[in-house]
Amino acid sequence: MLELIQELERFHFSSMEARIYVTLVQHGQMNGSQLAKELSVNRSSVYTALNHLSERGAVHIIAGEPTEYEPVDPDELLRRYRHEYEQSLEFLRDELDRFRMQGQQHQYYNLRGKEQCLRRIREMIVSAETELCLNSNLEFSLMDEYLQEASTRGVRIILFSFQPVPERDYPIDVYRSRKFNLKAAPDKRILLVADMKQGLIAGGNETRGYMGTFSSDPLLVSIAAEHIHHDIYLQRLEEQHGENLVDDKVQIGSLLEKGFAAWVATVPGKDSPE
């Protein structure tokens, strides 16, 4: 019951008001003396709390001698609070938007540590309204629950992966490249774009830790989105032509190519892409 009392206190119930409301829900209609006895408190504090509960519409007063009190049905009370808080949130959003600085520069936020990166990833998934684009070899289970919830809200999910993606009972557009098996790679990374409004780039491993960058700057968002799309385009072209299109004739001998080739050579199981 302590946890329940604490949650009610978050909705501006005093400790006494919360205890009285829960007691009335548990036992039904009671008078002030019965409540004082049940809670082992003095009657004056009970009647003060009952008056406050009545004023805020949490209890009904039943006329009679003695006066009795009945709790408002919890479903009705919670519906009312939800409606009031939703109205407050709408008001705050509209008013804060009015005060938003015009021409405000988009900030880049650094993320440090795996938990901070995951927290931002999940927040982006939860806030998405239309579309999520991902390129990732993170453990799918770290995002699965949040992606499923986003899917139920009608958000389209587009995922590019170099590793197998587990079976799901909700829709995702999965584009899987079999050129490399990065499932066993210690280095993890993710590019995530939400609604073409927010972008995130993060990665690392358990040894050196994780770092990332998050921003609503259109530059970062577009760079991350373009990278994801280009990986998907290349994978689909190679499927259509049945061959590796990025061969020695196409590569330009850059440091990036040499570094990536050296890194892939260290990945366990790279010759067994399934």
C-alpha cells in the first residue's frame, strides 16, 4: 500500500488524503470516526482531509447522521486526472512554442555510456510519429519492445542490418546485407533518424565504452538518413544483379576502405554470413 500512497502523493494528495481515499476504496462507505479508528489517527485531521478530498472531487458526501463518505470510482477519478494533465501538457507545449527563440541554433548533445545512448534511442523511438530509419548491429532485444509499441501507433520502421533480425509479430521493413556477419563483432553502432527531425549516431564496445551524438540539426539528420538509404540502395542493387558491386574496380583505395577491410578481417565468423 505504501507504493500506492506515494503514487497518489504525486498527484497532489497529502499523505492523509491518500490513506483515506485508499481506505474508502478498500472498505467502501465510512464516516469520519470509522476512518480515524481504521487509520489510528485523530478525527480532526481526518475531517480536514475529507473536506479537501470533497473539494477536489475525490469523495462523495453522503448526507445523514453521522455524515458518511464514499470514494469516487477510481476509473472515473483517473480519467479526469488524465484529461486534466493532457490539457495542461497541450497548453504548455503551445505556450512554450510561442516563447521558443526564433532562429535558435540546433544543439548537438554528446552521449556517454551505453545506458545514456540506449535511453536516448528509446526516447526517439517513443516520440516518433511517422517514420523510424535505423542502421544498427546492436542487440535487437534492446529496442524490440519500443519498436513494437511504435509500430502499434502506425510508425513505419525501416531497418538496415548486416546481421540476422529475429522473427517479430509486428511489421518492419528489414533490409539485410549478407556481405559481412557483424553479429559477433564486439564493436556496435547505430544510426537512427526519427521523422526526419531527429538524428543520432552512437557506438562503441564493452571495453572502451559507448559514445554518441544526438541533434535535431537538419545537417546531422540528413547525413544519417542518407547513409542509411545508401546502404539500402546498394544492398537492393546487389540483390538485383546477384554480385558484389563494390569491387576493386569501384573502390578508390582510401584510408576508410583500408581501415574497414582490416576491421572486417578481425570479425569472428565473417566467412559464415548466416
